[in-house]
Amino acid sequence: AQRVTQPEKLLSVFKGAPVELKCNYSYSGSPELFWYVQYSRQRLQLLLRHISRESIKGFTADLNKGETSFHLKKPFAQEEDSAMYYCALSGRNTGNQFYFGTGTSLTVIP
Amino acid sequence: EAGVVQSPRYKIIEKKQPVAFWCNPISGHNTLYWYRQNLGQGPELLIRYENEEAVDDSQLPKDRFSAERLKGVDSTLKIQPAELGDSAVYLCASSLDALNEQFFGPGTRLTVL
């Protein structure tokens, strides 16, 4: 089975503190991993994908195949980072079927 | 560019009634997705189209749900008859192809009474 697990439903951090949103996956083969974000009253949108290996809005995520993880990190959280974050997985083994995690609601406290 | 357009934005119906949702993807996007998102959960894929062909509908409850994408552009998702458990947000997304970024619509929030 191909699954994505986000163990934290809620996460609160203070402004300026580091933040890490956890994502673990199960997949037979080489997955493609994504982070999607939904800000208040906005649409779900792509934040970053692992193959891009880029930093978006200060966020980075490294695919760790040994730990089957794709945690999202930012060294200094900002208030505008408060949003719902979803980890997602796709891959050729599943016919490019897309699986989303249950999401983590991040609140950055001023 | 308006992005992915969905209508209606909200729909309230009584159980056993039919309901339909419409999606207009971004121009030129060959792949179209319908998702259902229950409260507190992530989106769950219902069906994926490559042009007008449904290539993945394994999660679509076929006894009451149907979808079509005539001419490979707009798509309609129908529920007949609706049940209480169908209350959810129905999201449409599109992408250039299955390997590219998905762009989501605003969703239709369905309430079944």
C-alpha cells in the first residue's frame, strides 16, 4: 500500500523559532514527494517537490529514503507561515496515483 | 487567467437528492482530478482524467457517483442519490500532465441533510 503519514494534526511555534512538519511515507520504489499548503481562505497550492531541491519561502524538505521521511523545515518561522500543510506522494508504481496525508495545521505565535 | 473554476461553491441538499459539480480546468491542461476532502482529512482522489479518458477511478463509488469529461476540457461529477456521508468538500485540480504540478480549484462544499 502507498500511504502518507503526518503524525501531528496541530503544531504551534513562536515567531522566529525553527519549525519542522513531519511526513513519513510507505512506497515500493522511488516516490515523488510534495508539500502542498493551504492558507486561510485560499486554494490548496504546491509549496515544493523533492525533485526540485529548492527552497520556497524559506522552507526546505529532504527526501530520506532510509527513514522514508520527507519532513518540511524552516529555520525561522514567520506569522504568514500559519496555514494547513499537506504532504503528498505520487509515483509510477501506482500509475501516478496521488496520495495526500491528513495535514498539519501550523500556527505561528507572534 | 482565473485558474481552475468550480461551481457551485456551496450546495445544500437533502439526502436521496441528486447533485452535480462542474469544473473548468486551466486551458491546455490535459490532466484533470476530482478529489473529496472530508473534515479533518487530506484530499482523497476520486478520479483522474487524461484528456477525456478516465485513467484512474478506483476510488470512485460507482454505485452512486459518476463523472464525465466530454471533449477533454470541462468535467462534471455527479452523485445520485446523495447520502449523509457524502457531505464534504469536492475539489477539482488540473495539470499539464500527470507528472506536473496540480492546480486546485476553490472547491464545492456539499452539505447533505
